[in-house]
Amino acid sequence: MSKIDLSIIIVNYRSWEVLTKCIESFNKWSPNSSYEIIVVDNDSQDNQFNNFKQKFHEIKLIANKGNYGFSSGCNLGADNAKGEYLLFLNPDVTLTKSNAIDDMFIFAVANPNVGITSCRTLNSAGKREREIAFINPWLTIGWLRTFYKLAFSRKIAKKFPENNNVWYPEWVAGSVVLIQKKIFMEIGQWSENIFWMYSEDPDLCLKVTKYGKTIALLRNVELEHLHGGSSRRNPKTIAITKSEVVTSSHVFIQEHTRGINRLTLHLVIMINTLISWILRTLITLPLFWKSIFKANLLTLVMIIKYYRSALIRSSWKSKRLKNNES
């Protein structure tokens, strides 16, 4: 098996439209580095798999046996990858310049102390997305994170100078993650038996940090993040993804905290989450015929069911995981 520079791994679930734009952007802005594109379909069951395969015969298209989550799809892609480096991309990420992927790859090779390299992402309106992320699970709570940023604004500004092209955050989003395959395999890959969706990215970054490497974000390299994937299709799908955000936050706490801190975090996030979604549902009640109310109500119901199930099963993990199917 001949080695190549990069294996670009994309996990898809009913996101063929934005995935098409992603693949086409590679055809338009093809990197100079040798690369392959691997798309793992997480059991979309929408009869689009073969059509996509015929349209883009140059990519490696793999069918996962079930929708076992983002981590499962990523790991399956990595297991079939020939590249020295792995670039995990969301299907709704597109290239806007020919050198974006090469710049990340060159930086990663030239900086062996860096374990994960990412870059700036811009939404469809051209606005930059979050570049500073905190690993402390307390800061997943919105109002606490806002207070923290205000209280420690000078400290944060000193650590992340606006004129620097490279920042070293505590973690980066899983939408763009470049990592050497050797390191990826040695740290145990993505935690597919723990996370179904969300929080797997800070978990991976923690693994890399414990491995002795840093996380880098290149602010002079840009990709477009369209946010048009499967998570925004209808109220039911929105509710599933929103409730899984809650699930993953509790799983992350369970995995990475201990003692009274863990117990307190679980309790505070549970109370904060329930109050927040009850308020959202009540506020949108006058719009009961609109999809926003339906999505809020379904999310609240799913969250309540999740907490009930977690108590009964004595587990915070998602029931959607491969080993948790019932």
C-alpha cells in the first residue's frame, strides 16, 4: 500500500447536497499535497449512496453498518486511510482557496510539537466562527462562560493576541481536524464507545494534550462552513441533535471530572438545561403552529426522557451508541 500525504475523511448522514459542494470545492481548489478523499456514510438509508458513488467515482465511499455517530464514522475512515496525516472535515465545509489544505499540512509537518492543526472557519455570511474554546466543563454553561470572559478578558487577550496568525487554544471544533495518523492511532482514535455526537472534539484534544502535543489554530488559513448538514432539517432532527448536545456534555463530565466536582457539574447542568428548555418552549408557545415551537417542545421531551433513562440505566451515555442499542 503506497503512502500519500493526506487522507481527507468526511462523515456523512443525509447531507449529500452540501457534501457535493465540498467535493466540488476540492476539484476546483485541488491541494498540491498528495491526497485521497474518504467519505463514510453513516447508514443514511435514503437511496442516495449509489448515485453519489457514480457521480464521484474518484473518492472512496464507505458504508457504515449503522448510524453509530461521528466518532464511529471517523474511525472507520481512518482504518481505511493510506495517508500519513488525517484531515477530518465536516461535509458542509468547503475550500475557498487552493492553498488552504496545503498550508495546514505544511504547518503540521514543520511543527512536530503540534498534535492537532485546525484553521479559521467562516460561515456563509463571511463571519468568523469561534476561535477560542475552553476545556473546563463549567464553561459549557453559557452564562458562566460569559462571566468568565468578562472577568478574565485581559488574561484571555494576552494569551490570544489579535495580530497573531497562530493561536493555541485548549481545543478546536471537529469540523476541521488535521492529525498525524501515527499519533491518532496511539492515542486511541476518536472515542466512539463514549460519544455519539458532540464533545468528541474536546475529548480528542485532551488525548493529544496528554500525549504531550499542543493544539494549533491557523488564523490566516480559511475554510467556509456552510452549516447545511443533516442536523438542521426538521423539528425531530433538530431535537435529536440538541438533546445529544446535552447527553455529550454529561458524558464529558463523567469521563473527565472526579468527586464532588463531577456530581455538582451534573446537577448544575441538569437544572440549567431543564430551566433553559422549559423557558424556550414557553416563550415560543404562542407560535405553536411553527416549527420553532415544535423543535423546542420535542427537544424538551427528549431531554426529560434522557434524564429518566440515565437514572434507570445508571449511565450518561447515549442509547444511540453501537454498544448501547436496545
